[in-house]
Amino acid sequence: MSVPTYRTPGGLPLGVQFVGPLGGEGVLLALAAQLEAERPWSHLEPPL
């Protein structure tokens, strides 16, 4: 999965790609939930 972990000075999101083992979607989703709890991103929108 790709998770927006940083924003450029212009406001564009930069992501990091995480991979897991076959069938490891639950681990990846749990990781994304933990990262979003620390640094929420769902309310951010890049400039148009």
C-alpha cells in the first residue's frame, strides 16, 4: 500500500510504499491505521 507520510512545501503528498507477505493485508491495514492515528491525513487535500 502507499501511505502519504510527508507533504512538500507546496502541499503535495509524498508517499511511502509498504509491502507484506501474501495474505498480509490485515497487517498492512493495521500499520496504516497506526500511522494515520499519529499523523492524520484524511482531511488534507493537495492544492489544485
